[in-house]
Amino acid sequence: MKFARVAAILSALSLASPTSAFTTPAYRTQITATATGNSYNRSYSTYLKESTVEEDNAEDTAVEEKTQEQQPAAPAAAVVVESSIPPPTTTTKRTTTTKITADRIKKATKERPYPLFLAEKAASILPSFKSEDYYPTNTQKERIIVLGTGWGAASFLKSIDCNKYDVTVISPRNYFVFTPMLAGASVGTVEFRSITEPVREINSKVRYLEAAATEVDPKTNTLSCVSIVCEGNSCETEEFEINYDRLVFSVGAQTTTFGTPGVEEYCNYLKQVGDAQQIKNAIVNCFESAGLPDLTEEEKIKELSFVIIGAGPTGIEFAAELLDFIEENGARFYKELLPYVRIKIVEAAPSILRPFEDGMKEEAIRKLTRKIELEGVPTLQPLEILTNKLVSEVSGNYVYFKDGEKIPYGMSLWAAGIGQLPITSNLLDTLGETEQKEAQEFARGRLAVDPWLRVIGGDGKIFALGDCSCVSSAPMLPATAQVAAQQGEFLGDFLSKDYCIDAMDDKLLPPLGMNADQSKTLADKIASFAMGDDEIAPPFQYLDLGILAYTGSGSALAQVQIAPGGGMPGTTENWDPVRLQIKGKLGFGLWRSIYLLKMTSPKNAVLVALDWIKVKLFGRDISIL
């Protein structure tokens, strides 16, 4: 079984004990980077231990560090004397005075000018400095636990400096999946293995534990997990705890049903590889069932009715892929059944594809509702779009609407929204008495994070990114792979540098450089220039590259943002970004090119390209596996 190896891993690492850690055998308990006498730490409370803090009108905070020669200190309580790593020697701290004011914080977190931000992004492609140039070799690595293997986690693992950190990934899924292509995989356009990449191949220096996190305790920096251990045909759950120094919370989100009865029991989702596999089998089953003898015409139509609830990119792209299957392979396998096929896209809003401009929406509707001409088959126009339709209930045979109408179906897909996972809600409850509670006014169930992705109320120990987070200093970002990937890349790069990131006196101050002589990359220099501040770390800023959507028959929509608008997103008066609209065959070429470039590895890009060629030559596979 796939979970069997977890038991051996847990046993070897002795993770059952809360005090165990990934350290050399000479250590019996975990060592943190704030150990007494350590020449390297990432905490305001220790780094500024000799400093003075002043407040002026609750806005200004002055931080002064005094030069002090420290004699070799006794190891901290967590360090065993017989450690194989020698204790650090004398440490000198520089004399600097840093004044942090409300105006300075506001200026630092302000959106950087777009031209400079583009230059910063371009410069980030250049090779960066190595951590060993300034990182003490006699310092124990901090342990980072990464929850999840989605877009944010994968980008983080690519950019984090494993020479500085001991990184462990915990997830019940040991691979990353390229989710935009799940719609194609659900009808056999691409193979499932072509759009997945094992975590261990993304970064060979990280550890992976096949388990699910159930609870986070910010007070003790402890994570509770559960794994499934199988021996033969017998399986049982095993619980364990693991400590962390930093936690990267990137668990994503789950499909939400909005409390609609019957959705969980009768509808398919499209979030995981298993979902796509189930949909692929269901489609073929519908055709095979409709081909049974003695079925009436009404029964055949019911079996071959596919209802897609939700007209966002997921629902639209699945409908487009299903149409391609009918148009390109249907006549070969099910010619006599094609006249009975019905595809209905149901949307509660007045229009489809809300992020797109009106002209692009009209193009999508035109392509999706096109007529299909096949030899030996009457003209087909199988797809219908139903807007302003609210689903009230789903049964085993019908989808019911609040206006009293109902439609039969053979297979239904629910693609109508996302909600938070239980572990996210549990962490919010744990942080309920902190500033996180007030931040929920705008976060609305997500984890509110500061501009550097530190969870508010998490003392700088917990970071969150992707669909489970909400940046407090920016408008609500869309729950897309693009946002999560950029946040993961930013966080990995941010933690790979030396900044004071922990809270001081329960306050999350802007991260300041710990070493004045630390070299900066060209991207950092551009960001500092744009901010007008050389000491504060540049905060996260989202670069909207645009959105894509496949509309079928070798056509796609590509809405590329080339300049931001004035004001704030979502305000019709001021928000008017400059967007390049590409559609048709040119959009299709751009859609495929970008997806190939965004693949996790060259291997995946080659496999997907070969899948496209294979389908063109031999058609899609209809085996039920």
C-alpha cells in the first residue's frame, strides 16, 4: 500500500517523541536557532536583546543595538554538552540605530511602481548569491515544516535554500499536480503521470512524510499528524507529533457545496488526480450504459446528459474538453449515440468566465455552443449554457433549481466554488484571541497574513500562502495557481536571506536585515530603491500576468495584462488595466506554449507534448480503469 513506507520512516526518525528532531545523533533534543551564545538567529527578541525600545504616540518605535563582545556562553537548555558540533565563539554586534515609524511601514508596504517592479522581476531570474557566503557553518539548521504539495509548496521548495534549513514536507499526496490540465486528463487528452511530479524530484534535499496534519499548536510549535500504515490487507492509523521552527502553511482549499443537499453524494469534483480518473470512468460508463438494449430515447438522453455546475475556468475547460472528445473520438466509438448527448453548463451569475472581458466571454459562448458536423451523424449542437440558475438540490437522477425546474443527468460536475479545510479553521480558532480575530473582517475564513506572508498572531513562526491565506495589505487576491506560485517563490527567497522575522513583544515588525554587510541581489537593490528603504525586506507584491481558458476545437482565450489600472481592483470607476486580448487559434497556441513553459520539469513538458501528438494520431483511450 502507498502508506506502508511511512511507518519505517517514522520509526527511523523516532518521530513519536515530541522532543525528537532531525539532528546528529549527539543531540537528544531539538536545537533552535535562538540558542544562547549562537552566532546566528532569526528572532527580534534575541537579536535585539541588548536594545532599547521607545514608543512615541503609539506610532514610532526606535530600536538601538549596542556593540557588545560576548564571551562564550553555556549551551542553551535544549543543547546537550557532548554535541558533535562545537559551540560558537565570541560574537560582535554592530552599533546601529533603526527607527521604525508608522509612515515608514506604510511607505515600505506600498505597492512598488510597476516599471520598477517589472525590472525587479526580470532581475530575479539572474543567479543569486549563495547562503554559505555569510551563513555560519557551526550553526544548527532551523527546521521548516511545509504542509501541502500544491502550487505554493512546489514553488517554495524550488526557491528555498536547503543549505540553511532542514526542510520537511508533510502531505498525504507525495506529488505535485498541474491542476489546469486536470480537465484534459479527465477525458484522456493527457495522461495523469504527465501532469504530476514527485516531491522528491522537485527538491531532492527535502524530507517527505506521507501523512495528514490535523492540528497546529502555535504555543509549543508542535504539529499533530496522522498517517495510514498498512501491513498486508490490514490498515490502521498512526498518530505522531513533530516540532517546527518555521511552519509554511500551504494546504490550499477544498470544494465547497454552500450547503446544497445532495452535492457531496452525487456530484463529481475536479481538484485532484483521483477526481479526474473518476470523471473519466463516469463518462465512458454513461456511453456504455446508453448503449444497452431496450432503453427508450428518453433514457438514453438521461444517461448522456452531462451537467456542469459552475461556469468558471474549471467548468468551461472541462466542457470544452468533453466537446472535443465527442467531436474527435465520439463518431469512432459511439456514432449511434451522439444524437442523444446533452451538455449543460449551469451558472448562478448572469454570465460565464467572470474574470474575462465581455468580448472574450462572447467568444467563449460562440465556440462552446458551436454546431458539430460529423460524417454519418445528424448535425449536433449538444451544449447549452444556463445562467441565473441557482441549484437547490441534487438527487441521484436530477438537478433541481430554485425556480422549480429540474433536469436529468447521467453525470454531474460541481465546480462552483472553494472553501477552507478543517485544519485551516482549527488554526483560526487557535489564533482567535490574537490580532487574527480582528483581521477576519477582510480575510473571511482565510488566514490573514502580513505583507511578508507571516500569519497575523503567529509570532513570525507561521507563514501561509495560496488559497488558505489573505494578504492584509492588498486587495483580495484571486484563488489561482498563479498567486500561490508567486507567493511560494517569494517566501522561499525571503527565508533564504537573513532577516529578523520573529515578533518582538507580540508585535510583527517589518523584517530588518540582520547583517549590514550582507550582499544583495540586483532584484533586491531595485526593490529597495523602489521602496526608498535599504533595511526593510521588500514585501510580497503580486504580478498579474493574465488568465487563460481553453474553449475547445483548437481555440482558447488569453487575456494578458500589460499594465495595471489606477485605483483598486474591483472598482469600476478607477480600475481600468491595459489588457491584451487574444483568442482563436493564436490564443490556443499561446495557451499551450505557456502551459508547457509552466510545467514543473522538462520531463513533464515532453510527456504532455507527446500526449497531444498521441491523441492526434491515435485518439483518446476509453478504457475504464
